[in-house]
Amino acid sequence: ASARAAARHEGVRAVRAAGRRVHDAEQSRRTAGKTLERAEETAERAEEAGREAEGALATAQEQARTELASWTEGYGALLPEGTVERLKVALEQAAEAREEGHTTLPDVFADATTPSVQELRDRLAALRTRRTATEQRRADAEAERARIAAEHDDAPTAARGRTADRATLEDTVPLWRLVDFADGLDETQQAGVEAALEASGLLDALVTAEDTPPAAGDAFLRATVPVEGHTLADLLRPEENAGLPAERITAVLRSVAVSGEPRSGTSHIAPDGRYAAGILVGAYGKPHAEYVGATARARRRAARIADCDTLLAELDAELAELAHERARTEEDIEQYATARAALPATTAITRCLRAVDAAMTTLRARREAADDARNGYDAAQAACSVAERALHRAEAEHTVTAEGADDTESATRAFEQAAGELAARRREHARQAEAASDASGRLTDAAEDEEAAAGTERSARLRHAEEAARLDALHEAVGADAQQVMARVAEAEAGLEAAGATADAARVAQTAAVATLAAAEERRTAAHEARRVAVTEEKETARDLEPYAARELLDILRCPAGLNWPAQEADWAGETLPAAAVAVHEAILAATRDLAPSESSVKQSVTRLTRALEELNTQLAAAGQDYRPAWDSAGGVITVTVADEQGPLPIAAFATKIADHRRDQAELLSDSEQRILEDALLTRLAQQIHDRTVDARDLIRRMNTDMRERRMSSGTTVGVNWLLADDLDDEQRAVCALLDADAARLGPDKLARMREHFATQIKNARARLREAPYRQLLTEVLDYRRWRQFAFQLVRPDGPEERLTRARHSRLSGGEQSVSLHLPLFAAAHAMLNSAHPHAPRLLALDEAFAGVDDTGRGELMSLAAQFDLDLFMTGYDLWAVHTSVPAAAHYDLAHSTADHTVSALLLLWDGEKLHADETGDLTTLLGSPGTRSVHSRPSPEATLVD
């Protein structure tokens, strides 16, 4: 029965397991079907999104084409021929670009307009130079006119040999300042007399009060015996207040003859310009007198002032023309900048392109998910069929159907229960029969034991009667002595019991005493530990008082001065509190003794403080001065600090500082004056950035020219440009366009726009770098080098220029890659070193030079270094500059001896054709060395080696 029931159970379990597999397979099939439906719906939505993205891309392209056509109508005249087609091609490529490095509209515009813009900038720099020179000439002319108008008479041109400083001579006056023309001379005679005096050297000769020997570097007039006839005194008369006696001047004039024919050996002056001075005879003429007499000097001064006015008018006209041409040039440059800023943005195309790529990626993922779901559904369908076949096979094998499995199992269990009950009853019957047999045997044994016990009892009773009789006989025989012995024995037994009880009590008392002592020791230890814990907690509690010991808080609490918190850890080493901490605690208790704060008042105070802090933060943020408030309540006290460009300050100190600044600003600047000062500083800043940008463009232009002139062996070269960075937004590009113009042309609107832009940039930088000082923030915001980036062009001999990107650089040969990397370095060094003295070394140090470059590439790089006329100092493991392009090079080959612990150096010289080794020391002569570096001289106390 058990075997048959077990087999039936196994069949039911097999059928049920097959049914569960069928059920699970059906559930999986339904789940896979739902997943397939969702995947197909998602794929359809992804296809729709892809079509929408492609439509948006087409719309963005069409809109960009329209904007480019409109832009071409407005700015096409600025572009060279063929640029519009290149812009259209770049616009079409923008929708097909899938990797970095494609040519953009700003790149095409920059490539096409860079020569024109650079020419305009060169013209602007030349105009600036001409304007500076013209302004200097005008300032000189205006100063000259002012000097002439101030009636500072210019002396005649000093004759040769008169180099002494006349300001140091006393009582000496030149002749032209001492005399005036006599009445009756016409202008022609006056001009002739002055011309003769000037040519003969008498006009600027010195006249002294007395005849003195001539000094070195000057000439004097002596009074000789008056000549006969007409003399110079008839043509000239002494000036009033001339500084010398009139008699002395007249005596000098009478020493020069006027009448007759000038003869050698005499001093003679004629009104027609003839003269004689010793053996020197000559004639000289001039249209007007210029130095003798106030009238002549005034006429000369007026003529010179008129000449200065004419020159000033010409210079003013030239400055106006330069300003007009400069304004026109700046307008042209600004027009190029405006045209570049107005280029159609391809960000919408790029965004749509990215959306198309994302949609295509999503579509592929959705289609793959749908395929996976379809495969899963097919697999679930197949699994369902397999499970159903397994179920039918199990039903056939065990003759049990899935529907009747429960009934079969119930019947099987009822059969097993009935069989089990029958087997249990049979076992109980066998057990009861065995128990009855055992009980009958025990009954027989008990009857036998009862008979034996009765016999034993009778024997015991007989022995007891015999012993009792014997005891009674013994008592009668012993008598009173036995009673006393028994009493003493009883007494001794009682004493022994009492002593045992006393000993037990003593042991109990000892045990209690030991327990009491242990408890007392434990209490003492606990008290000591409690005291230590209490002292520690007291110190920790006292340390928590440290935030209240701040000087600012003590001042608010009106505590007395001189309170200081223990500054060293050693002050807290003892078992008592430091006296300084106790003093602070007592001072705070005394200051707060009358205060009785409640929970509600504390909450109200915290609320008022929070509102005050929020208002402080709002007011400081609205001030726009980069004030950063902060508060901390870690120690139980809310501490407020405000950080500015000099660091954090307590709120009280900050308030005092702000009050002082406000008072100073109120005394110094009004709002309008502050705005004027800010505009002036901003104008100066804009001019500095403009000048440095122009200088940088000039340097990069020279680099570009130098780089394009140096070609590789394949004919390819590299160019460089300095363009606006791609990550700049529209506002940054607009500010860069404003800074491209001269700062003098910036109006109030443009300055306000720049001020707002830089204020926003500084605020954003402060949000990123909260702890950075203000100077560092200004350095980062005003770093104009970050606004632009270098763009390199690959120039091939028989093809158009291409943007040198990482992808194009990786496709170059190894030598071209090395040259394209080193060429900008050499060009930059060449451009910078050109500003040095012509004879200065053009040194460029390269550590591990040209590592990883083959011999062909090294030859190319050496040739470039020679073309740039650079002096290279290089180190390398196997670097040899033995190339025909290198005119000369010195090599030092180092060898290390591990045995001798030394390093030896061998000099090798390359002369452009052959490598010479200094194995015999002859290269010192070839190099022009005097050969005295290692020659010993005679021993002396000071030195033994001549270097």
C-alpha cells in the first residue's frame, strides 16, 4: 500500500510540476508579448522623433541659408571674391559634421578678412605713430611760440670756439644787447651793419667793464685808441640800462672804423655789409636786422611768431586729417567686427544635428530592444509549447490528468491514512498482549517476596526483645556512677555544640567584616573616579565657555578690561580651574545676573537675529562691493564676520571700517564724481587691453609671416592666427569688439555696457571661488588671453589652406608632425628675440630635445632652427647635430666610470661638413681658446692655478 501510494504521489507531483511549468511559460509568453508591444510602440515614437529632428534640422539649415543671404547683402562688399561661396560650403558642411575640426563660418570669415583687418590695424598703428609725432611737433612749436611771445630774445648763433658758459661770467654783456642803431640809418644800412658785425664775429663778442685777458672758450672786445674818421659809434649808440657804462660801450665802438675801403690789418665795418677783422676781409648781407635794437628784435619776434602760427595751423590741419583717417580706419575695423558678430550662428544647426544623432541613436536602441523583445516572445512561445508537451507526457505516464491531480492526491492521502491507522492498531494489540504477560510474571514474584519479608520480620522481633532485656539488666548493674558519667558526657557534648556555634558565629562575623571592607574600598574607588569625572566634566564645561571670552562679546556684555582666556594647554593641567577662566566666568555671571531669559524670549531673540542677518546679507549683496558675510553658532554663540578684499573682520570692526570709509567717501567723492572716476579708470583699462591686444596681434602676425616663409622638405608649412575663443557667449564677443577699438572712442553707453559685463563676470567668479582674494578674481576676469585662442592652418604647396586639427595632425607623417609642433615654438622665440640687441645670443634650451623623432625629422628641425638663426642648447641621449643645415655645433660626450667613480667629457666639433674629436687637445686652438685654462703658474700663497 505504501509503495502504491508513493508511486501515486510521485505521479501527482510530476503532473503538477509540468502544470506549473506550463503556467510559468504562459505567464512569460504574456509578459514577452506586452514587452514586445511596448518596444514596438517606443520604436515608432523614436522614428517619429527622428523625423521631427530631421525636419527641425532642415528648417534650421533653411533659416541659416536665409540669414546668410541677408548677411551677404549687408556685408558681402567686405569679403574677397569667392568667400561667399566658401561660407555657403561651410554652412552646408556644418549640417554634415560629425567630428571636431570642421570649418566654421567664423573660421572662413577670419581666413578671408584677416589680411584686410591686419592691414587696417597696421594702418591704425601707423596713424597712431604719426599722430604721436605730430602732437610732439605741435607741442614743441607751441612751446617755441610761447617762449618767443614771452620776449625772451634769442642770441645769434654762437661763433666757433665760443663754448664757455656765459651765465657764470660777471659784468660781461654781448655787443648786440648793448647797442642800438643811430638815427638816420635806413633798413638796408641797418641790415648791412648787423650782417657785417655777425660775419666778422663782433656781434656776439663780450664787452666787459675793463679790458681783461680772453678766457678759454669765449671772445671779448677791447677798447683801443679811437680811429680817425667815422667810427662804429656813428652808426650805433649805447642802449639805455644796458648793464655797462655808456663810456665803455662808446670806447669799444670808436675802436672800429667805418669810413673808407675795408683793409686787412684793421677792424672795419661798412653799412653795405663789408667788414675787415685783422687780415680777414669779407662781405655778408641779410634782408633785415634781427638782433641790434629793440625794433629789430621785435620785428624778428613777430616774424618768428607768424612762422610758428603757420606751422601750428599746418600741424592742426594734419592732426585733424589724421583723426579723420583714424576714425575712418577704426570704423572699417569695427565694421569687420560687426560683420563677424552678425554672422549667422550655426548653434541651432549643431543643436538640431545633435538632436538627429540622439534620435538616431535612440531609434537604433529602440529597434534593438524591439528585436530582443520579439526574440524573447518567440523563445517564450517555444518554451510554452515544450512545457505543454511535457505535461501531456507526464499525464500519460502516470495516468493522472492535471485537472484530476487534486482528487487523486486526496484519495491517495485517505488510503495512506486508513493504512496507517490499521498498522497502528495492530502494533497496539501486540504491545498490550506483551504487557499482560509481563504483569502476570511480576505478580508471581511479588507473592514470593511477600512470604520472605514476613519471615524476616518475625526474626527481627525476637532479636529486639532479647536486646531490650540485656539493656535493662545492665542499667541495674551500673547504678549512680553511670548516671554522672552520662550527665558529664551530655554536658561536654553541649559545650562542644556551644563552641561550634561560637566558631560559626565568628566565621560569619569575619566574612561580614571582609565584605564590609570590600564595599568600603569599592565606595572609595567609586568616589575617587566620580571626583575625577566631575573635575573632567567641570573642565569640559569651563572650556565650553571659551566662545563667550571673545573680546567683542565681553565688550557687548560690558565686562571689565583685562580678561583673557587661558591660551596654553598647560594652564588646564592641574585639578583646579585656571584663574583666568574663573575670572571670565564670574565677570559674565555678574553681567548677566539681572537677566531672566525664558524659552519664548530666547526664541524671539533668535528670530530677530536671523532676520537681522538676512537683512545684512541682502544689504551687503546690494552694495555690489563683494562683501561676504558669514556666521557660526558652533560654540553656542552666533559669531558674525564679514570678509572683504583684506580678509574676514568681526561685525563690529567691519561696521567701524564701513563707517570710516563712508565718512571718507562722503568727503571725497559724490556719486557723479565717482561715476566719472570709474569711467576714467575703465577707459584706461580698456586702452591697456586694446594696446596689449594690438601688440599681441603684431607679434602673432610676425610669427605667422615667419612660419609661412619656412617650409618643410615636402613644401608644407604651418600658419597661425589669434581668434576669439569658441566658448565665448554673445555678450563677451560684443565686449571684445568694443575693446578692439581705441578707448578714446568709447562713449558713456559703451562704458556702461562694459562696466555691467565685468561686474557680472566678477560676481560669477566670486560664486565659483568663494575664498579667492579680490585681486585674483580681477586677474582671472581681465585676462584677455583667455578670450582668444590660437588657430593653426596647414598650408600645402598645391592646395588650399586647412585648419590643423588633431585629426589632420594625426594623418601627417612623423617628421611633419614634429615640425608642425616645433615650428610655432621656434617662430615665437624668433619673434621675441628680434627685440633684443643684434649681438645678443638667441639662446633656446631644449631638454631631451627631439625625443622620439627620427633622423629625417631631426634634420628638418635643425634646418628650421638654422633658418630662424637660433642658438640651441640641447641635451639628449643620442642627439648629434651633424646636419648640413647646421653651420657649427659643439658636442660634449660624457662617459661614466663606475670603477673610478668619475665622469669624463670628450669635446667634438661639427664645422658644417666634418666632425672633429678633441682626442689630442688640438680643438682649443681651432676654437680660438688661449689655452691657459689648465696651465699651472708658479706657486704662490694666494693661488696655484691660472684660469
